[in-house]
Amino acid sequence: MSSKVILIKPYSAYERQPAPAEDADLTHVERGSPAGELMRRYWQPVALSSEVGELPIKVRMFGETLVLFRAKNGQLGLLEPHCSHRGTSLEFGICEENGLRCCYHGWLFGVDGTILETPGDPPESTLRHSLCHGAYPVHEYKGLVFGYFGPPAAKPEFPIYDSFEHPGDRLVPYYITYPCNWLQVHENVMDPAHAVFLHTRISFSHFADAWGELPEMDFVPTPTGMIYVTTRRWGDNVWVRSNDILLPNLAQVGHVWEDGATPKAFGRVAITRWTTPVDDTTCRIIGWRHFHPDADPRGLADESQCGPESVDFFGQNGDRPYEERQRIPGDYDAQVSQRPIAVHALENLTRCDRGVAMLRQLIRRQMRRMAEGEAPGVSAVRSGGLIPTYTHDTVIQVPPREDKQDDAALLREIGKGITDIVVKGPQHEQADRHERVRALIHAYAESRRETVA
Amino acid sequence: MSSKVILIKPYSAYERQPAPAEDADLTHVERGSPAGELMRRYWQPVALSSEVGELPIKVRMFGETLVLFRAKNGQLGLLEPHCSHRGTSLEFGICEENGLRCCYHGWLFGVDGTILETPGDPPESTLRHSLCHGAYPVHEYKGLVFGYFGPPAAKPEFPIYDSFEHPGDRLVPYYITYPCNWLQVHENVMDPAHAVFLHTRISFSHFADAWGELPEMDFVPTPTGMIYVTTRRWGDNVWVRSNDILLPNLAQVGHVWEDGATPKAFGRVAITRWTTPVDDTTCRIIGWRHFHPDADPRGLADESQCGPESVDFFGQNGDRPYEERQRIPGDYDAQVSQRPIAVHALENLTRCDRGVAMLRQLIRRQMRRMAEGEAPGVSAVRSGGLIPTYTHDTVIQVPPREDKQDDAALLREIGKGITDIVVKGPQHEQADRHERVRALIHAYAESRRETVA
Amino acid sequence: MSSKVILIKPYSAYERQPAPAEDADLTHVERGSPAGELMRRYWQPVALSSEVGELPIKVRMFGETLVLFRAKNGQLGLLEPHCSHRGTSLEFGICEENGLRCCYHGWLFGVDGTILETPGDPPESTLRHSLCHGAYPVHEYKGLVFGYFGPPAAKPEFPIYDSFEHPGDRLVPYYITYPCNWLQVHENVMDPAHAVFLHTRISFSHFADAWGELPEMDFVPTPTGMIYVTTRRWGDNVWVRSNDILLPNLAQVGHVWEDGATPKAFGRVAITRWTTPVDDTTCRIIGWRHFHPDADPRGLADESQCGPESVDFFGQNGDRPYEERQRIPGDYDAQVSQRPIAVHALENLTRCDRGVAMLRQLIRRQMRRMAEGEAPGVSAVRSGGLIPTYTHDTVIQVPPREDKQDDAALLREIGKGITDIVVKGPQHEQADRHERVRALIHAYAESRRETVA
């Protein structure tokens, strides 16, 4: 880590020392980099299923360019781009029944990199058995194509989180490419303060006015990573909201139009998003928008806007005119402009940045453990065969205390009470976890009402 | 300085040695470079006032990107672009009453870099008092915004030259960005020979036919830098013209449509232009076109063409089609194509390049003195409180001598006589300097007429 | 040469070592590189005559940018771009009677680099005699402008090959620029297997169905370089075709619409093409399409399509939409995508790549000899004053043998028999070489017919 450099006088930019370097361990992603090797141990989405048709497509991950294709038999292959014969790009290859054929001399590659034919060669040639084309394993799930980029021997099961199979949810794949490092985009999910300013007070209420209230904030570890806990006073209601980080680079978020107006218990995920490392200075938010009636109280969700480089809420890409982006900036503008790779040594973190700091610590801990030989992985906790997740919105009726300080203490107490139910307890290993959590929240809300009364 | 490398035989390009490097001391401008540090000691224009409206703008100088904004109270601020909190660019900040607010978490910065608010922080936080955001001082004058980029303790007064306040002049700001080093653009002002070729003989008379006459040339130091003195025979008239360099990077030029046809004494400035160092391979001509009846004898001036990337005379930017630029090249084409940074070691300077050589010597002398600890500055000479400048056009009636050599000697004598009046003598420290200089020139012209008669 | 790195297991891309470097000796072209110095010993085409009109043009070769112009007296000059005076680009110069005049201060340069005028200088100045502007020799021939870029003392005669003066041929100049290294584009001519796959089986028959038959292949040295010999069975006909490499970087090719359907003896060249090294990662195919009735059996040739960046057969440039290039890839797509510079250490060459391997060996041998002090050059063999070349298409009637192996042996025997006539024997030094070769082929065909009967 570089040491911090600050100015202390007005009009002193001339005194600025050369900018320190970014934190390479946490941000760099190419082969051999600590963060890159950590993320390579997890399945990473690389494309939407809908993009892989008759033609191969080029994808880029961890600084590598690859060719993704679907054989006519339906199997997907993720190959190194240059033909093993003489290097022609397989993006110009032809998809055949069981593989991809190079256009130049007709070599045929299976989805696993096996060389199936070298037709310019004499029939007796054994060349093709003596080598293999570079390939990565692929897994397709609910409209997303995932690759595994780590050591073959360490390939994990594809993990299914409860939110992927939530009854009544429709999952619509989308992605947006950001011309900046992955970490600063990922960190945004553990930064609840930006919602107060960027999303509400700065230009207009992107989502709902309730977001403009500076919440009580807490940051809590979970078996899969961490959540933030924001607790806001909104009239006679108390709204507790948690976003979820599933280490290292998966995040889940409740719906963005929540306004705290109506009591609810353990409302679930509206966005599942990996922040994938395309290269050191490019990343992609890729995942699903969840569509279900609970997550769209005011009819603002729009499935037709979700897909390549597009999603159905404000300020998520760079397509707007520059002047409009200046007048009403969005997430994309705030995060991309933190520099191609944000420089931590130039930051001045405050109390409201505790979530960002904790996320970095958790990732460092994962990297350290991996360096010590421990295999990264997910929690063994299961609920009905699925891995529990902790994103939620909960709104309970508790009238405000008269004194502002007292009410803040009340909010913190309620935030902690609800979070204990959401994160701790034996209910998380039972198949009816959702019902049990909701019942416990209802009971807690009732007890609070009685306390007040 | 690199040593010179020349070829001496026809068809010998194969013998060419690798190109030597540019003269970094004179041309490079980033922090710590001799020329960069020299120019940082002077106020430098960075934008037109008219460009700084409701939205911040990005400006680039000395290789640094900065954000310039106008607070609602009218003050201008010139700040480092990345927010001191987490690095988001302040180009997406919101202009408020007394500062610029970052869009991401709402930090508010004063025009001097003071941190006025860190609203995500607890009210009792003192963080904002312990650091300052990088800022440079700003001065606004006659439609231009100037910054001071040097050591705070060495900040000079903003200098007012007599030409900035010339009675009857209207000053119209403009600029043009050149994709090449600043020095080769600045040198052009001390290169009167190019006017003969580029501006007149090569394709068509850009200004007036009189420019095509190769003049007698001299180069004379002044209290603020240097002038060129060109003296031309045009029929029964002798036209003496001087452009002015105000060290290090300000220049003034008489009007370009002067044709030597009508007697005049001490006609003044039509263009005031700084050649500012945007970075090592980009510069900007920025300043004012002066509009007044004297400077537009044939009604060719056009104020409506002066502004961002545009000015009202031929060949000053790269907007023309390439083929047209080849057929009728202009200053922009000749200067930009000298290479991104002209390489002095590859030049073959001649007698007509004495002005360019002298300008380089003067800048070197300034750099040397600064290295020895002397503070750069302007002459202490004042005329009515303003710093005198020496640009002028003067035309007097003196019929030609029959012998060409004799007439050339006559021109040199007249050039010297007029220049002595323009540059030397006690009149330059008196409030009515202009009237006195003109009276002396009239008397000199009268005496010449008598001599001839 | 880098050592080879291969993968041997499916799904093992993670094991890939960092890519080895390209073979710099064979591929790099800048001053001092072995391949670059070799090619500098030969006249190289740099432009079409039709491109050099009233205005100078910029050309780029061997990593150098140059200005090519035609003086009003008709002479061509190829000059270093930056004026010897102060560096302004001569692309903005004015073509005059006997040279090119710089726009800035009017220096005038002859086609050989002699400095003819320095008009800003005093008349008595001798500066212009003490140096010379960098120039390369130029030769214009049949619509192409050639430069010689090597050591002046080693400048060879401009070589005239028999195919340049073939009776009845019309030579139409064209070129196409490839954003990749020269060698991979040049090698394509010695790679007959790609015609089977890329040009016929992969998407559609670019030329004729007969190309889709995998031929018997041989590769044979000639006095000027090498040829490939492909022998194909097509019904009752045997089609022998040879492309010709004239070392180092000239190639000749028979016409592409040959279908093997009609007997012919020693059909000649349809394309003469240099693959010129623009820089390490850019090359140009530049030469002539030959138009004559023999080379266009089905009326598919189209002279109007031949010129800058265009030629009259499929897939030769990058102008097609990306998706179309993926569906029906052409030479351009296959070759450019081999990487900016193909990496030989990553290839897996097979029997069908023997021509490519042999071409590399021949170039290496030339480079080695040059390093040992031997002057590169062309064969001294002449036929009617012209240098014989060996490209041909020959089709003779010989019915197939029943057994496939037997017929393959027959094809090899016929290929060898025809090639012996085409390449060996005293007829190649006689003025009526073409008639004699044809007579010998007719006699051979007759003898084969008798053998079979």
C-alpha cells in the first residue's frame, strides 16, 4: 500500500506530489495477480445466452480475449482465440455439430479444446492427439453463460443461491460494461451513503425521496460475505435495508424503488450482479434483474430495457449526452470518473465509508488465506439445498421518539434486532427459512409496537 | 543539446542516423521541467469567461487536467479534478453558492480548495479541517480566465500591458488548440521570413502583396523581451513593422492586413496571444483580437469569427479539408507538421532565423537565472501605470534610392531610426508615451523627407 | 527462435504460459533488422502512378514516413518528410518545375534531395551546398512507383521478369493494405491447402469447385525462389498448378477462376504482387492484375474493381461487415487475424505447411548470406532478355486409375513430369521459351495418353 499524500493549505495544488500507484493486489486481475487468482476460483458470467447464436463471439475476461461459441449439438465452448495450427482467429470459425472449425485450414476443435480434425494432414497423422487447444469450462444457467478460469483441479460446483430460485421471480439477464477497474464498481454496493447524495439530494430523486434521509448504518459479516444495514426513519415507519456481498465479486440488491411507505418483512432481491474483471481497467456488471410484483410497487420496472448494455433504472451507463451527465450524474459517471483504477492512497475515508473499508478487508483476507494454501469457497450453510442470502427490505411501524438522538438510538436498536433475525439463528438451515424469518420479523415488529404503546 | 546530423549526398536517405531527441529543457512543460517551471511563474490564460457557465469545464495545462467552475456567487475556482474523498471527478460536481459539490457523497469545495462540507460524516467530524483540496489561484480579466500554476509564495501581480487598455480598442477573446509543442508555435512570431513565403508567395496573398517583399530584418531586445524589426520598400513608402515577444510566452502582433500603402506612425496591436503549454505535444494560442478602425483598413476584420478554435484570418486551424491544406497551406499546417515537438538538432538555421535563435537564447537565459535563484518577472518600466509594449506598424514616405544596395542600406537606417524611437528614450516612462512616440516619428519622417530633397 | 509451448489436456487454458515473442529476424522490417535490410536491397513498389498528381502524397515503408511527389518536369521524388530547414512537412510543399518547395520558408528540393534554393538566405549563402535533403531513388514502371531503400552503393538494376512483358497482357495496378506483418500475408502464396478449405469447403466456392479437392503437393526451388506444385484429379483431367515466389517478397499467381475443366499448357500469370513491409505490423499487397483472355475463362474478371484498396476477387480486404466476414471469411480475415505479427513458436505445422516452412528457410538463407557479406540478387538466367518465371496452370487429359492410392501416385508422377519441363532444361535461356515449354508439355501429355492407352 502506498502512503497517503495530502495538501493542507488553500491554493496549494503546486505542492502536489506525483500520484501514488493504485493498490495492485486488490485491483489488478491478470494471471498471477492476487485478486485475479481469487476471482478465477469462482464461476464468472461472460455473456448472455441470447448472444451466442450461429456465430462465435469474442469475449474478454481477466485480460484475456476468448472465443465463445455454441456447437450445433447445443454445447458451449470457450476457446483461446488463435487456432492451434497457424493462429487464425476462431472468431472466423464455423460452428459445426460438435465443435468449431477454423476457416483457414479446417481444423476442428471440440468444446473442451480437443482437436477433432486436422484435414489438411494425411489420414494417418497423430498430431491432433499430441496437443490440445486452450479451453475453459462453461456452465449455462438461466440465460447467462459462465466460465471457470481457475486451476482445473480446483473447479468448484456451480453454486445456487436461494435468490436464483426464488418462487415467483422472473430473472432477466443484462450487462453493462464500465471503462474502469472492477473494485470501485463493486464497492458501490457497500456504500449506502452515496444513495443519500448521488441518488437523491444532488439533482433529483432517482428512486424515492426516502433515500435522501441519512440512515443509521452498520456493516455485518455473513457466512457468504457481508451486508450493509441501513435503518431510516420515514414518518411512523422504520425501514431496514440490507444489500449483500457474496465474496468475492457477486452482489445482491433489493429493489431500487422501495420508499419505506408500506410495512413489509424480508422483501428480497431485485438485482443479482457480478462485477466481472474484463481487464485491469474495464469491468462488467452482469447478472439478472428479478421481476416480481413485490419488487415494483409503483409499476416502474421495465423488462424490455434489460439486456446488453442496458437496465431499467437511472444513470447506469455512459450513453447519455455529456452535458446531461454533468447536470444529473448517475452511478456510471461517479464510479468511472474515480480514475481508470481508483487510487486508495489518495482517498480520505470517513465513517460512512466503513462498508467499503470492510469489503476490502474481507477480500484481502480471502487473498491471504489463498496465499496460505486454503481453497476459497462458499459457506456450507444450506436452506432447502440452496445457499441462503441476506439482502432484504423490511419496514415496520414504530412511531418516532421526540428527541432526535433518542430516535437515532431507537433506529440502531431496531436495525440490530431485525439483522439478528435475518443473519443469525437456526432458521437459516431450514427449508422454510423465508417463512420463519418473516414470522420472526412480524413477532419482533409486534413486540416493538407493544413496547412503544 | 543533441549534436547535429546531416546528409551530404543526393539519394542518401539510407545513411540517416536515428533522429536525435528534442531539446527537452526548452520544450517540455510538465512539473519540474525548466520551461514548464518558468512559465508557471506567470499568469496563464486557460479558458474564455464565456465558457464557464452553470457547468464546470475540464481544462488542461502543463500536462495536468483540472476542473474550472464558477460558484453561484461569481467566484471562479480551478481545482484538481478528483474529489478528495473518493476520487470522483468534479466535472460531475454541482456549482453552488460558494463552491463545487461532488456528486457522489456531497463534499463541498471552496474556490481555494477549502473543504466546506463533508455531509456523510458526523457533525462533530473535524476531518475537513485537516486537509485541503488542490486548487490554483484564478484571475479573470477582459473575458479571459487566467490561472497561476507556480509556487504560492512566488505569485506575481497580474500584469497590465498598455495594449490591454488601449483607448478605442475592443478586445475579443479567442483561442485555437494546436496538436504540437508550444515553442514552435510561439517562435513563429519572431520569424518574419515566413510571411514572405507562406503568407504571400507560396499560394496566394493571405494578407497583402507587400508582405511578399523580403524585408530588411533586425531583432532587438526590449525591457520585456524582444521585437523583430522588418523594413520594406513599397513604392515611395518605407514600412517598418515590429512584433513583440513578452517573455516567456506572450506575443503581440500588429494587424495582418497592413499593406504599407498609407503613412502611419506607431500603429498598435491587433492580436495579443499567449501560447500556453497544454502538455508537451499540445498548445493553445489564446488571447484577444483587438478591434479598432486603425487595424482594419480594408474592412476585412470579422469579430463574429473570433472565439473557441476560431479567428478571423486565414489558415489558423486544422478544420480545412486535407487537400485544401495541401494546396494553400497556412500557419497551422506549417507549424503543426514540424513534428509533435520540433527537433532543433535537425534544423539548419539561416540568417533569416536570427529571431528564432534569439528568442530561444532569451528563454534559456530566463531559465538559467531562475535556476540560479533569481525570480522571473517583468520590467519595472511604467507608462501611466501600464507596462509599455513595442509592437507597431509605421509607414513613412521616403522615395527609393536608385541603386538597390543603396536603398537596402537606407531601409536599414530608417528601421534603426524608427526602432530607436519606439524602444529607447525617456518618453516610455511618461503617461503620454503614445503621443510623444508619434510626434518623434513624425519629426523623423519629416527629417528624412528633407534629407532626400 | 522461441521454444514451443503446447497444452496437452482438455480444459487446460489456465495452464497456458505467457505467449512467446514473434520471430523478429524474419518479421521485423525497420532499419537494421535482418528481414528489413534484405528487402531494402530490392526495388519495392510504394504507390500507384495514378496517385501522384499535382499534390505530394505521404507514403510509409519500412517504418518510415516519406513524401512522394512528381515535379512539373515529370520526375518523381521520394523525400524525407521534414524540411531540412525547420522541419515543416513537405506534404504541404508545392510541386514546381524541377522539385518540391517547402511552404514555410520556400526551400526548394530536387528529386534527389539536392537543395536548389534557400530564398530567405542572402544570395551569397553557400549553406545549400553543404547539406542534402534525405531522398531515395525512384523508378516508375507500368503504373507503379518503386523506391530503392538500401545502401546507395548496392542499388540493383530494376529487374524485368518475363511476366511483366507478356504479349497480350494488360497490367492493371492495385493495392490492398493489411493491418498485420508482411510475412504471414506473403506465406499465403506458398500455402496451397488453404485454397481447399478457406476458398472452397468452408463457406462457398470462392473460385471453382475443383479447388476443394485436396491436391498432391510439392515444393520446388527455382533460380529465383520457389514454386508450389499442386496436382489435382478433376474427372478425366489432371490439373497441375504452380505459384511462384521471387525472393524475397514478390509473388506471382495464376488466375483464380481456373477450374481444371479444359486442357491447357503453361497458362501464365494473373497476379503479380509484392507484399511490402509498411512497418512491423502493417503490409501492403501491391502489384498488377494481368488481364488477358486466357486468364478469364468465365468472364469474371473486372478491371474496374482494381485500384487502391480493391481487387476483383473475393475476400481480399476488410471492408465487409463483421458479421459477413464471420459467415464467409476470406483471405484478409484469415491472415490479419493470425495476430499483428504471427508467432511461429505457437504454430503446429503439418505436412501441408511444407511450403511455408521452406519459404522461411529460403529467406533465412538469404539473410544469412547477406550477413556473411554476399550481395543478394536475382538469378542470371535470361530468356529474350527477361528473367524467366515459373507460375503456370497446366491441364492434361489422363483418365483416373481405379485405385485411389494408385491414382495419387500417378498425380505425383505427372506433377513431377510437368514441373521438370517448367523449371529445368536449356529451353529457359532461349527467347522462344514459352513455345518450347508448351511444345514439351504437349509432347508429355501425348506420351501420358499413350501410356494409359
